[in-house]
Amino acid sequence: MPIRSRIRTIPDYPKPGIQFRDVTTLFQDATGFRLAVDELLKTYQGVAIDKVAGIEARGFVLGGAMAHQFECGFVPVRKRGKLPWQTIGRDYALEYGTDRVEIHVDAIAPGERVLLVDDLIATGGTAQAAVDLIEEAQGIVIGCCFLIDLPDLGGSRRLEARGYAVHSLCQFEGE
Amino acid sequence: MPIRSRIRTIPDYPKPGIQFRDVTTLFQDATGFRLAVDELLKTYQGVAIDKVAGIEARGFVLGGAMAHQFECGFVPVRKRGKLPWQTIGRDYALEYGTDRVEIHVDAIAPGERVLLVDDLIATGGTAQAAVDLIEEAQGIVIGCCFLIDLPDLGGSRRLEARGYAVHSLCQFEGE
């Protein structure tokens, strides 16, 4: 498990009972980072992709590397109020309150094939909001990929139930 | 100017008199993004690099692509309170008040050769704080690179005066 073993687990962060999966230890490891990106690239080898959409902020690191290798565009899916131009946005529920992701109105052209990427999928609220945004821009979501899936939290299952192809490099469950 | 012409200028953002240079139009353009990353890579061809340090958040997009191609580690230089593990940090002055950048205490090992990357250098406050952090971790800053330099604001000149090699792909001045 050359990828999984390079991810640091921080107990009780950001609050008691949560095991935080910290990918910075994977990113800062030359072999680990290379392997992780290459594994994600391999999954979509031969697939036509117009844009990689990366979710702020760790999805930017992976998405930048992937878009460069696919020779396609990169679209940042950002938190509320971070983009400087006209945006479309989607709210999604948090444990308390809501959050919002946004893309520029001209980030994706109708019919473009978009791959969504983030470091981790848990309940999938952010990913689902991002997928909805891409479709609002009339992009076609050709897949959603993550380094880590927390299957107990059901996010990947929910995306799959909506018909999206989900791929993750490793799972942490029942811990 | 295949790179410069793909950068969108947003007048009076975030406040009157500021011409904001928006790199999302470059990033989302397959040719432009590829060219920009490849130009940055070419600058450091044959140079030994252990880590690329990218400044949050647009530096993550470039830095991820560069670290993957250099087959080295990627270190996120993040804003205050974003990193989950023990950090070292540097405050730097803003027009009003201060801000802070942080890296994990174990992000850089003593003697590692680190390349700093961000989308833009203006006054250079963030970049200088990042350079100081890398050196506090006993890393060796082998260069600082940016898509855009705003030379009127003096940041690149100040970094060079401190002995750092600065490289940028395009400049916007006197506008």
C-alpha cells in the first residue's frame, strides 16, 4: 500500500472522534506523490477529457498535475467569494449551516467533458455540489476521482447512485 | 505572447484602481496551461530539486504539476490555521494588519533544495514570508518562480536583492 501508508492519520482532529487523513505527508514524498498522480492518470488513460475540475484546495494540487498530463484545461472549484469574475454557485449542507462552491461562468463550455478531482470523499456534499455546478454549465461529468474514500460516510455510494463513475485510490473504513 | 494574452484583466477588482490579473482563463485553456507549466519546467531543467513549495491556492495548481514532472515532493504553503499538524509560521504585513503563512514542521528536511512557486508576485510579502519559512526549516531556496510579475510593486526586486533567483513568465507594468 505505497499510497495509503504515506497518509498521516491525526486522531481527534478537527474535533474529538474524528480521524483526520492528512495527505500532506503523501504529497511531500517524491515517490508517493508521483505514484498517486500516476495511478489517477492511469484510470483515465485513453478517455477524452476537456477539463479537470479540482476542488479547493488539495484538489488543486492533484488536478493541476493531471490537467498538465492530459493536456487539457484546469478549472478551480472554489469556496464562496474567492473567484474574481462572474460565477455560478451551489450551496450544500454542512453539519451546522451551509457552505458554497463556485466556478466562473465561462469556466466550462457546453458539451465539454469534465473530470472532477479532490483528495478525499466523505459524505460527498462538496463533490455533489461540484457535479451539479458542472452540469449547470452544461458540462458532461465523465468521472469523479479521489485519493481517499471514507465509504462509511456514503459519499461515493451516493454519487454512484446518481450514475457517476467514482474512482478512489484507497479507503479508510470502520476506524 | 501566448501566455500573457490568456490572462484576464479585471478592472477595479477587488477595489477601485486595481487591475486584477485573473489566471483562471489561462488555467482553463488547454494550450495555455500546458505552455505555462512547460515554460516553468524548462527554466529549471537539469537543476536538482527536492521539493516544490506552492503558495495557497493558485500556487498549488502550478506546483502540483511541476512536482509531478520533477518527480519530487510537493509542500503546500498555507494560510493561517489550514494545516492539520504542527506548523511553523511567518507573519507578514498587509496594507491593513497582517497575514500569516504556515508549513508543517516536517514538510522540509534540513538541506533539501526547494523551489517556490506562485501565480503572481506583487509586493512580495507572501513570497518573502514563504522563503523565510523554508529557511527556518533549514531548506535551501534554489529559486522563486511566478507566472506574473508586477515589477512596479518591487517584490521580485526585493527577493533578488536578498540573493534569490527569481523567474517570471510575463510582466504587467505601468497600467
